[in-house]
Amino acid sequence: MDENETVVETEIVARTGLKENDNIMAALAYLLGFVSGIIIYLIEKDKPDKSRFVMFHAVQAIILGLVWFIIMFVPIIGQLVVFITWVLMMYKAYTEEEYHLPVIGDYAEKYI
């Protein structure tokens, strides 16, 4: 990493509070529902400079994944709801937005 890349990364962290790949890690937390949420959570929790943003999205993905599992049994509408929230949450995380889902977001906030 050269000096220019270090300066750019420092500016990004100062502006957003996020490190370079935090948005990608947060988006990946939703990829496979609670399974990927658990994986990202376990990876992030042991880091000395863990990201609150990534941790929040990982915990929210775990809870949301469990809710999705239940909703999937509702024919057509349940699957549509799961798909829409899946795409929405991956987009919100990738665009560096800490979007709190109703009820689920509050629980996720408690566990980070």
C-alpha cells in the first residue's frame, strides 16, 4: 500500500467512520441469511479493531435469517417478502447505511 492509498483510506475512515471493506462485509452478512450472519459475526468479533457497523449488520442478519426461515413457509407472499428484504438489506449495508429494521434492529443493537 503506497502513501496515496493510505491517505485516501484515512479520509474515508474520517468521513464515514468505516474501514475500506466494512460495507462489503456487512452486505455479505445477509447473503445466506443467519448462516452468513454467524460467519461474519465470528470473524469480526475477535478483531482488535472490530467494526460496530459490521457487527450490527451481522447480528441483524442472524435475527432476520431466523425470521425468514419462519416466513418462508407462507406460500408465495412469504417468499416475496424474504426476497425483497434480502435485496434491500444487502443494498443498505453496501451503501454504508446502518438501516434498523423495525423490532429486529432494536434487538440487534442490544447484542453488539
